[in-house]
Amino acid sequence: MKLYLIRHAESLNNARPVYERISDPPLTARGRLQAQGLADWLTKLQHDVLITSPFRRTLETTRAFLDQSPRRVHVWHQVFENGGCFEGHEPANHSGAPGLGRTDIRRLAHADEELCIVDDTITEDGWWNQPHRETPQESEQRTKSVVARFVDEFGATRQSVVAILHADFIRGLVAEMLGPSVSIGRLGPFVNVGVTLLRYQDGQWHLDWLNSISHVPPRLVTGKEH
């Protein structure tokens, strides 16, 4: 398996001060340009499976590609950004938000039920729909389960898988895949629409690319992670 881990395009939360964050921000105007550059690149990439998280910013990033190349997209429940869907910028005032439901997810992906495969655990009540923010311990366990899912579903294949996800969650995935010998925190920020490529071969993960951003011009490169 080849696995392309791609951070979403710039969202309003990335562009604003942290005290102005909202639970499920859309892309900025610059983010839409980044998403278009990523879409142009993806149309030339031979890949078999497209996965995205249920957040609005990942769906809008994925939508830019789907508008050019309509195809099946899989919305995985457990690949959301660390913390889940929540309001507030300080631990004392964090509160959970519902997140998008199944119909709204398909609407944003601009795809019908046959082309937008949403995990059964996502309901119309919202994919998060909890009163609290996810804890670091919960994030760590979820990361392990997602790595296991990638291996279970694609590890024995020669498929190329594209997953449009989130900076901190990608960092956690790479750390889990490569093990404690690699200091992920010293590798720099995972920039918007940056591409990290890993291979799973003979029961081991191998890193080929880290944070490639050649598909967008320098003026569009952003990497603020929140």
C-alpha cells in the first residue's frame, strides 16, 4: 500500500487568532486556492481510494477535487482532528459541538449515497455530538485504531490511498507508524495541503515524502496549526 496523508487547505481557524476559533470552520479564500492546486495535482495522481474526515474544512478541500474528477469518496468517522468538534479556546470553556450529520456531509461532498460512503457510526445527529472535548489519551487510542484500520483494509494490497486529514492527527499517525526512534516534533509543521507519503511493505511502514508542497505556489503556503 501507498498512503498519501494530506492536510486540509487553510480554514478560518488557521487564519484567525485562536480566541476567534469556531467548532467547524470553512475554508478561507486562500484555502480555496490551495484546494484547487491540490485538486489539479490529484487529477494526475494514480490512486485507488479517497478518504476524508467529516469536518467541513476537509470536505471542502476534497470537494475541489471531486468537482474536477467525480469519484467515490469514503468519509471515515475516526480520522477527525485531535480534540473532536468543540467550541472555545481555553480548557475552562471548551464545550462539544455536534458536527455535521450524514446528509450535510454528502451535500458538502457534492455526492450521492453511492459515491459518498459515510461510516455507519456517523448519524444525522452529527458525527461528534458529545458535550466535551476529546482527551489526549482518547486521541492516542483513536490514532492507533486508525493505523490498524489502514493496515487491515489495505496493508495486503498494492493500492494507493489518499487521505485528506488534519495536521495534529497526521503527526500522530506518522509517529505511530514510524515508532519512537523518530522524533516527529522536530520535523516542523504540517502545512496546509502538504503531502506526506508512506508505504506499508512486509509489515513495516516506510516514509517516502514528508510535507511536500510543490503543487502550490510559495505565496499560498500556510502552516499555522490550530
